[in-house]
Amino acid sequence: MRIMVTNDDGIDAVGLHVLAKAMSRHGEVVVIAPDEDHSGASSALGALHLIKPVVHECHMPDVDRAFSVTGPPALCVMFARLGAFGPPPDLVVSGINPGNNVGRSVYHSGTIGAAFTARNGGISGVAISQAVTGWGVEGQAWDEMLVNQHWDSAAAVADKVVEGLLADPPSKPAVINVNVPDVDIDEIKGWKRAPIGVRPPRSMASAVLEPREGHEGSWTVRMDWGDEIRPHPDTDVGIVMDGYVAVSWLSGIVDCEAESDKVAAALDSLIG
């Protein structure tokens, strides 16, 4: 069993190191992670003219090999699948992200984007995220929030999720999104299957263009954050806020039932 561990926070992130160590009991671990923060990268590979990454081998205790890549996590996964770092992995585990990836953050998370990219290449992926003090914003956290982070709790949950997944592999590649409260493991109330909510616990409220002095017709964008919300308790957002581990099996992008015949009629009028 060859397990690739990655993240979107960069090769030096504490959560990555803790997760890699936890995965070592399940097989050969290779860490392939961005050289710097790529939070919010989703499944992006990067601009085509920039996909010429530099790779550095790194020393990381408790893992077989580790590499940093000058690119986002999805690119790390794609190159691993194509054999750039040896045999393709059997499983991709991404995290531990400081800050929940719940609600609409699922669409933007580089942590989850790595798992989606694995599945697109025929490999199952597990994304592990953990709440932080203050809950962070849109799945993000800042260094001052992480002083007393309970990384070992998230690692222990990840360990059990992977244990179960390897004991009974899915019939086709899957993505499991796991969000863990930031408490000691014996303080976690349990776990629940989690439908995806609409809004994260706190989100951007506004974006304002501010003129750049001395640069006519040019602006910077100031983003302001809204207040914390109390989400529906039966969504992934509410489940984690209530002290439970939220586990979501994420589906692929699929065609759905058309809600309007007007598009079909318009196309028929042009090309029949």
C-alpha cells in the first residue's frame, strides 16, 4: 500500500507532518506537497504556461520520502499519478487543514481539491480538516489561532477513516471529506454522516474597490468578514460546531435534469 500525503498549506505545515506520521502504519508513505501556501486553490493545476514546477527532496521524520513542489496540491497529485515520484499511489490523504472545509468551502478548498484530483485519476482520496479557535473564515486560519491546536485528535480520526477504507475499499474511487472538532479525542461527542451545508460558520460579507494612490484606473480590493452564523445542526457546518466529526462522501460532477426547455428550444432554432 503506497499512500501519498499532501496538503494546501505547504510542506512546512504542522498538520501535514502529523498526518504523515499517522499514515505510516498503513503502508509506504510519500509526502508530495506544495512548497508554499496554496489555500483556496481547489483542483487547480495552475496556468498552463506555468506548469513547469521545481521539485525539492525534503527530510521528514517517519515517512519514506518527501518532496516539495512549486505548484498547487492538485498538480502534486497529477504528477504523482503519472509516475514522477515512483509508482502511483494507491490512496491520497490530504491535510490536516487548520480550519473546517464545510459548506461552500468544499468548492474552493485545495485540501479537498487534491482528493478530487486523485479520484479523477482513479485513486480514492481522503481530505482531513480541523476546526480552529474562532472557527476561521471560509476554511482558513491564522498562525495565532493554532497555538493550542489538537492536531493529534484529527490525526487519530484520519487514521481510523483510512483503516476502514483500506479494509473495505469502495467499488469505484471515492472522496471522503472529514472535519474534526478542535478538542481532545475523548471530548469528541461522536461522528455523523454530514450533508453539505450552504454557508460556512463565517464568510466574506463584502468586497470594496479602493483606489491605488498614484495609479489612476487601478484599485486594491478590501474584503470584510461577516459575523459568525449558527448553521442548521444537520449539515456538515452544524455537526462540527456541535462537537461531532462530520464525514461526507462527495460525488463527482455529473449531468443533472434540465430545469428549462428554453435552452433546448434556442439550440433547435439554430442547429435543429
